[in-house]
Amino acid sequence: MKYFHLTIALSALSLLYFLLPNNEELYKVESINKLFDKSSSFSRENKIVHLSEFTEKYSKDNQIFLLETSGKSFLSGRECCAVESAARNSGLYVQFLLLSSVLNLKLSNCTYQIFHNYPNVSFWTFTLPTVFAGLPVDGLEEKINMSHRHGPTFLSDIVRMALIYKFGGFYADTDTVFLRSVRGLRNFMASEVGSEIVRDVCLPPNGTQKIGKVNNGHFQFSKGHPYVHRLLKRMNKEFNPNSYFRIQLGPALTTRAVRNMFRMKIPLTNMNGSVLSILPDYIFSPANWVMAKATYWRKKARPAHQWEELFNCTYAVHFYRDMTRKARVTGNRLREAYSYLGFKHCPLSLYPFEQF
């Protein structure tokens, strides 16, 4: 992929101002220019960063983990957006872990920009023996190595829980845009799909939203939390590497573990507690996952105030990669949630659109 010189990039961003619907002000233009100015340009050098392995000595008190488990050595535009928005808005230190042992800055413009411009982001590699050491997962590494069809998905589902149990912190999927600080959210999981409730307050009283499943895409737990320990044991017991069921370690399993540990009856409801909170779905998923594409890519224009109403109680927007991966981002902020949010929360990641 080609990198663009700084002057070309800024000219293109200026041109977008006139091309975007309603001629709205380009969000964060000054911030974009300042961040670009801190870099020499879009480098054409063959830059390979050899990554250190993440261990206890690199762990921090207030941290968020994001994972890349396919083996590729760079970030896509949408992955960059998750990292950049977390660095800008989450209030946490961003730990991005890759299965790859190198980070290739020449293959992705946004990877290069984030690496050079955000001091509160670190990139690491990881290995299963190190991550699994001391955890109740005997034999799980062998099972993962046996899985083929959905190996990266299984690996991600397991490693995210292992990291949080071992080091503590926040985890988020890489198809997320952070809108505000999540630093105050502790020991929680969120609803995958819940019943509609009136949002008089963004964190409503216990028992006011019925919950279908507990999502494993966004959560936070303290180091050594008993629920995560139980979930890891359950994963080790139930994981079938020969299964074609891609989400066997996902929301259904996390929900069973919650019910078992806390002796909860169906249907589950939202709850706020010191040991575990189950947050309403709209905290991270203001759109039902089935309707994600239709909600976030509109056929008719949605003015800014309507986007703001949709995201009013949302800390970070989950875009459900599997449902929206083929939807194009063009910069149309009236019809595309990624464009509306991207100019405000991940400006370096959004451009060029063909890489997003």
C-alpha cells in the first residue's frame, strides 16, 4: 500500500470539507493537523518493529487490552479507530497485543500514525505458554492448536479472558469506537441483547432491563476475579476444537457461567454490584447486532442530533464486524455512523477511506 505525503493528505482532508453533505465543519481539523505535524510525513521507509512479549512487568493499573489473533502484522483502519478512540477517550492505557511478533508500519498508514503519535498506546506480541502459565487451562493450548476453521476466533475468546484474569483491566473488541471514559466501569459485563427500556438515566436501577445473553466483547475485571477463573475452567471443559460452531466460547458460554456462579434465574436482568455488574445493552451496543448495518449505514440522512440521541448513553459503539465488514465508509456523516464518529474520535484512522 502506498503512503501519502503530508501535503497531499492535508489537501485531501481540506477537500473533504467541501464534499461532505451539508458542508458541515470537519470535526477536529486542528487536532488532525497537529497530530500529522508531529510526524515527519507518511513514511515510505521499510519499517519493521520487533515486538517484545507482554509480561507482568508491562502491566498497568488502568489498562485496556485489544487483540489481533489472525497473525497479521498491521492494523486495519477500523482496528486503528478502536485503538485511537480508546487512546483519546477511554481514560485507560492501551495495550494492543498481536499474535505476530512484528508490527509492519509500511503496510498500514494508520498503524504508522498511531505508533508515532499516541504515547499512551503500546504494541506487544504474546505467546500462549506465557499467557496461560499458572491458569486453570491445562490442555487448552493443545485444543487451540487442533482447531482450524475458527482458530483466530477461539484464540481471541480464550486469550482475552486469560489476560484479564492474570493482569486485570478492560477488554474491548477491535470493531469499537470509544466515545467517553470507561475508567469508572468496574467488574462488569454487558447485555448482548436486552428489552427496550426508557433511558431516563444511563445506568438504570437493578432489574429494569431483561437480558438475553451476556456479551463477551466488552468487560472489565480486577486481577484474579473469581468469575473469570470459573469461566476459564468452563472454557477448558466445554471447548470442542473440532466444532464448526464459531461462537461456542462466546455469549452463550459467558451467560451460563454468570447464571451458575451467581445462581441467577432466567431471564437475567441488569444489575449493579461490587462483585459483578451486568450493564444494559446500549452501553456498548445501541443497535441490536442483527440490525447493526441498517442502523449504522442509513439509506436516508440522519442529522447530527439524531446520531447524538442514539449514542446518548453509549460509552463505546460496537459495530459488529461480522455484520458490517462489507459496508463501505465514504466520509458521509449523515448516513454512516463510522464517518460521523470517526472524524470526532479517530481522525488519523479514518483517512484514507479505502483502507478503512
